[in-house]
Amino acid sequence: GENVEQHPSTLSVQEGDSAVIKCTYSDSASNYFPWYKQELGKGPQLIIDIRSNVGEKKDQRIAVTLNKTAKHFSLHITETQPEDSAVYFCAASPNSGYSTLTFGKGTMLLVSP
Amino acid sequence: NAGVTQTPKFRVLKTGQSMTLLCAQDMNHEYMYWYRQDPGMGLRLIHYSVGEGTTAKGEVPDGYNVSRLKKQNFLLGLESAAPSQTSVYFCASSYAGDNSPLHFGNGTRLTVT
């Protein structure tokens, strides 16, 4: 089955800096890569996703890049703000039949004012 | 729209006791999922359902049973709780299985002593 590795496990940045979280996956059939943000005491929430026919996708201050050859994808947050502090999860899934997501172990991002 | 609602929010069980966690969604979603979240382990899929009356095993199904008698409800049962089942349990739903976004509830924190 799919295996998703996520790094780093914790990341501390100063407000206004950029943050990058990286993930690798093992199954070459995977072609859907979402990112979820989990705030304290809440369930994860989708913030951005990318499919294998696209190399990069942006939404305001967040962007995701995908390198299918190397089997890795990354989340980029620019101009970080304290409200970006949360746990971020990457995930991967093949788009075939009753496919389900495999999640990485998560990255705790702390943005200091 | 309430989205995905989980009950109860907290529960303490003694080893060997049983309980049922309830998940309800009001978005008319076909797919529903149960995950557990443990420190350093990310989100692991326990069981899922692709429609009313169906269930399937995920990555860590042992010790759990599920039922989907109604489209809007997905129940997770622990027949004989063990300390290893101490965790935070999240229910999620999605419109379909073609990588539609997952909508998560806010979790149930279960402690087994």
C-alpha cells in the first residue's frame, strides 16, 4: 500500500517568514495530493490540493508543488501569520475505484509574533 | 448545516467495557470514514463506508466494528475496550470516492483505563 513520509515533524518560524513542509510517497499510482490543516481541538480541514496533471497550484499565501518523477510534494506558506499555527497533514491517494487517503504523520507549525 | 457531528466529545472507559461512537452528517454524502489520531502517528483509517449498508476495513480495523444502517449515520463500536484504543477518533464524510474533499467532525477523545 501507499506510504507517506512527512518532514519536519515540528517547524517554528517568525511571523512574516515562509514555511515549507515536504512529503514523499511510495505508490506511483497516486495522483491526488491534498493538504489538511488541523487547529487545536478541531478536525482537519482541507486547505489546498493538487492532482498529478498539475505541477504547482497557488491560493493566496499558500502553494503546493508536485514532482511526480521524484514522488514528492511540498506545501509553501508565505508571509506567515500567528493564525497559521496548527498541525498540517499531507496525504496521497490513487484515483481508482474505492481509493482512500493515506496521511503523513503531520507537522506542527508554530508562528511566533 | 451542522456538517459532521460526533457524539460524545469525551469518554472514559474501563478495560473490557463496550461503547458506540456516533457520527452524523447532513450533507447527503455517500462516503463516511472513521480515523484514529495518536501522537506521532498521524491519521489512520479504521473503517469506511461507500454507501448505506456497506462497510470496509481500513488500515487498523482490529478491535472495532462499524455499521451504516442509514446514509447519514456511521457508528463505530468497541466491543471490549483496551488501553491501546485510547485515542482521538475522527469521523469524516465525502461526497464521493473520486477524491472529493473530506469533511471532518471535531473528534471524540476516548481514554481506556
